[in-house]
Amino acid sequence: MTESQVTEELRRCTLCAERFAATASGHNPRPVIWFHPDARILVAGQAPGLRVHLSGKPFTDPSGDRLRDWMGVSETEFYDLSKVAIVPMAFCFPGYDAKSSDLPPPKICAKTWRAQVLDSLPKVRLTLLIGGYAQSWHLGAAAKGGVTRTVAQWRDFAPEVFPLPHPSWRNTAWLKKNPWFEAEVLPALRTRLAEVLA
């Protein structure tokens, strides 16, 4: 199946309609699709948040600002489909639970779509694995120790893969507790990104 065929089918996906209707947010599916066969960088995230659900464009939130800062790229570069593909573990906002916390990405999304989408991205040279869900899917047993341990072992996966914590504001305390991330991982990540984008 070609990228355009995958995109067309994915855009019409309603597999989780009943699941989303039953959440506290009671919303409809809205797959947020951002990838092209020419992309050299894959950003493998978790799932769109409410702001992204409303905008229809990935990382249009404070998490996106922090991620672009980590990467050392402009908004223009980040949203250039010939450079960056953004493929989360679930393409739709999973919704909120009764306590207004984000629900996890439904596993059926990755099971149904992920392999097809990744197969349509033959030019990817660098993959950023953001958070535990993406790390578990892509790294398997190598990510079993949790996000902190996986990110701390980044040299085992570089230069093709960089596991990262989620850039959410909720992880600000994690960043303060783990200063090695900004001191060691980010300079190496930015150097590799510059190589791939050159």
C-alpha cells in the first residue's frame, strides 16, 4: 500500500469511536497525520493531546515547544514533511479519564496502523522515541527498565535512535533530577540531527 493510500484510510479510521465516546471528554476520532515518504527523521510519540486534537497539527502545544528546543530546530524545519515524520503510538487523542488525566494510547491503533505507516517511510535515518509507549514498541526488551533507564542508555541506540523522556511540563521535575540529559544527550542529539538534515 502506498503512503497516500495509507494516509487516506487512516484519515477515515473510526476504530475507537465507541471507546472515545465513553471517555470523560466524549470526543470523536480525529487522526492527526503528519508523515511523507521523503522524511529523514521519525518522531515517534505517544498520542495527540486535546490541543493537538483541536488544531489537527502535531505538537502545537508547550510540549512541542520544548521538543523543538531539545532538537535545536525551528518550527519551519520541524513541520517540513520532507524532513520530519511525526508518527505517534496512537493517531487520535485518547481522551481524559474521570480525573481529567490523559488516557493511554489504545493498543489497537499501533496494531492496526504502525507497521504500514513505518513501511511507507523508507528514508528515515534517525528515530526519536518519546516516552515509554514508543520505547517499548520500538526497543522491546531493551526498554523494560523504564524511561529513565532507557534514556540513560541512549549510547546503546545512537546514532540511529535516541530515546527521550516526554517533553511535557509534567516532566520538569524529572529534568531537574537528571541534569545529565540536557548536558549529554541533547548535544549529541542536535549534532546527529544536523548531520541528517544537512
